[in-house]
Amino acid sequence: MTACLFDLDGVLTQTARVHNAAWTQTFDEFLRQRATATGQPFQPFDPGPDYNRYVDGRPRADGVRSFLASRGIVLPEGSPDDPPDADTVNGIGNRKNVLLLERLRTSGVEVYPGSVLYLQAAAAAGLRRAVVTASANGHEVVAAAGLEPLLEARVDGLVARAQGLRGKPHPDTFLAGATMLGVDPAQAAVFEDALSGVAAGRAGGFGYVIGVDRVGQADELRAHGADIVVKDLADLLEAPDAPPVATHPTTERGSA
């Protein structure tokens, strides 16, 4: 392994819970209004299974579309410039982003100390390093977290939109990150906490996929393609033979 491709929220920064809270508020407000209008019972968004299955790691519009489909709801797509009060896929996604930015302003951005240690160790070992996130706020979050000196490249939601890249579980954004670093996917390791992100790493033919289990879904991460699952990136520093610091044979492993 010569390069590391890190997801942002939930892997490097503790913003996954902020995203989750913003999604929960957004969907609950929409579902409550819809229940009142249709006379159907209100069934709130579940910040556990609903977030992990349908939203986590996906681009905003994909997350909205995926969750609403699970409830049998179809809305007009709208456009990325829809106002946040529009009842469209993009409008709901933009509503969530307004709430997210408010929460980030009031709460700030916390990093996982173990992830910072791992980034520092990867840099010292001469490994290339990029962040790959579905968030359109990737630049702001990386800067606020003070991680810019440790990362060489960034693929975020804005880059994905500009280049027409499909979101996770498609591997497009990770492949773009490898291209930015000038490495072959087989020489790069993917670090992900989202099921969709782990699936993207496996689909892209990357050399190693590390699942980071922050919410107790280790079995699901393995089922979606993780080669190894850790609680924190610092756990990898305690295992001298753990990739990507040391080369790990992967030629016998099948791919999805």
C-alpha cells in the first residue's frame, strides 16, 4: 500500500453525529407535515437503522431519495439550487445542509485523536493521503478541524458534482482520489465507517478496505466488503502488520 483514502465524517472527524442530528430534524419535520396532510400516522426517522442504511456516506440528494423510497415516498427531484423550504429531493437536502451548518457553527468540529495520530504516522511513513467525502462542506470541515497540513488532496461533494462523479456505494469518488494522488487503486487503502463507503471501496478494486466501527455495526461492515474492522484508527498503530503501513497480500481475495 502506498496511499490512504480517508472518509471524513465518522473516520477523521466527529461530525457524523452532527450530520445524523441534522438529518433527523429535517426528516422528522417533513414526515410530520406529511402525516398531518395525509392523515397517516407519523413514523419518525430512526437515527440508528435509517441513518446507517439509507443516508450515511451518500451524497445529500441520494440520501434523501434512498430514505424516502424506504417509506414509499417519491418527490420531484428539483435542482441543486432549490430553496430549503421546497418539497423536492434537492430542497430537503438543502434544508438539511442549513441545519448542519448551524450546528457546526455552534458546536464546532471535533477530530478523533486516534485518527490524527494515524495521519501523522502515515505522513511519516511516506504514504500519500487524501480525504474522500460526500459532503459539499468538505473544505470547511477539514479546515475547521485543522487537518489540512496532513492531507494532500480532497474529493468532496462539490468536486463530485463538477466532475459528474456518482456517489457511494459507487467507487467513483475514491477512484478520483487515487487519481489525484497518482496511484493505482490496488495500491491504495480505503478507510470508511459507512456501509455505502465500504461497498464503494470494494467495488473500486482497492488494495485494502478498513471499516471503522463507531456505532456497533462491525458485522455489517464486513458483509459490505471490509477486510478488517477497527474501533479507532489508533488500533492499526498497535498492529505492526496491519495495512496500509505494511504491505498486505490481497491477490487471493475475491472482489464484489
